[in-house]
Amino acid sequence: MPELPEVEVVRRGLERWIAGRTVTEVEVLHPRAVRRHPAGGADFAARLKGQRFEVARRRGKYLWLPLADTGTSVLGHLGMSGQLLVQPEDAPDEKHLRIRMRFEDSAGTELRFVDQRTFGGLSLHAETPDGLPDVIGHIARDPLDPAFDDDAFQSALRLRRTTVKRALLDQSLISGVGNIYADEALWRSRLHYDRPTGTLTRPRSAELLGHVRDVMNAALAVGGTSFDSLYVNVNGESGYFDRSLDAYGREDEPCRRCGTPMRRRAWMNRSSYFCPRCQRPPRATA
Ligand SMILES: [Zn+2]
């Protein structure tokens, strides 16, 4: 699954190559790619025809393209393998091309939604007063959003009767943090994933939030540098970034801080990676 930094790179690509362009034609090549649009592919195509895309927006891992002056947006679901590609019009079709959009200008490029596993897709939604597609109206701001409220987050964290990694993955509390970046931020913060949030002091939660931002910004910096030369590969493919990770995926490898072998534990149908020495389990579950 793409995480926030990967999705942000896709958004930047769309901002650069698609913003301001008017759709002339939409081809839906696989019905599953528009299954979240109940009226079907023909209706989806008809509604987009003649509409102009504004600058792509993102919240957490959600990405959408507002349609100018309509109060509606096209929401992109990247799923496990979805990609939004800006390709020359004469480039051969990808094997798993699902949706194609052509534009009325002479830029010579088109927008393609490619998805091998077809878990992803595009759908059209009315916008909330905040300008979000209605189906993601409940998603909290992400920590890279300038309007993210640090104080409110820290207070909410302390009041929730939950554990710290669950809280980081709770998209109604803070969005955009996935399993990988949660493990990275917890390792940097020396916090065990099962630490009750009620036991976090203000300085500790502030430090954690800082580390969440740092790991995301570091990933963005890597994606940002490879982006200019890869514009035709504007995608949300997992593993797109050459991440350098300190915790995630490092089972049995030495902790980069203390040398203790890192551990992996099954956690909510996923894995949590941590250093048993730097990230002591809370007493209640030890
Ligand atoms: Zn350690």
C-alpha cells in the first residue's frame, strides 16, 4: 500500500501535469475500476466530459482531483497496485490499463489509471464544505497539513483509551500514518507499540509527532528527488521509494542504536517491528 509520502508525490505530479486541463474523453476499460461509481462507467465518462481539473488535493493517503465550478471531485483509490500515469498519447497501452482520460489541449499527454489487481479505482463525489469528497469527510488532517492542530491531537491522544500504535493508525485522529511509518516513528521515539496513550506525557507525545513528521519528510525528500526525471511514472506503487528504514522489516538485524536484535510481533493482522531494549513493553502487557 502506498503511504502518505508516495501519495503526495503522485499529487505533485498531477498538480504539475494535469491541473487546469479540460477533459474531452474518458474511456473506462474495466468496470471494476469504477465500481464505486454506482451509475456505471458510461455515466462516469459523461459526467467528466468537458470538465476542467483543478489542482489535485490530498489528505492522508487520499488523493482527489476537484472539478472546477462543480462542487465535485474525482477521488483516486490506489488500492494495492493502482497507478495514475501521465503518458504520451501515442505510448502503448499498459497491460492493466483500466481508465484513460484525454484532454482538449495540445500537451500531447493523457491520464491513465493502471491497476493490476483492480482493488483501486476512480469515483466521483460531491464535496463537503471543507472541499473533501463526501466519503472521506471524516478523515482527520495529516501531520504534514499546515492546519494540523498539534495541541488538539495531543489532548485527544491522552484521552483515548487505546495504545499508541493503534492511535497512530486511527484515521479519525491523525491520517496518513501507515504501518511502516508508525514503526519507524515509534522506534525513533523509543516507544513500544502497545504503550497506553494515557501514559504519554506532553513532551513524549510532542516528540512522537515530531518523529512522525521527520520520517514522512525524509521519505518525501527521496521521492521528490527522483520525481522530475520520472514524471511519466507518477504513480503510487508500493516500494516506489528507496526507503532507508530503521525498524520496519529488520527482524533479527541489530538495532541501529543499541545493537540488540530487532523483533517482529504479529499485530492486528500485520507486523510490528521494534527493539526489545530501546522500546520496552508496558508493564501491564509485559
Ligand atoms: Zn535498541
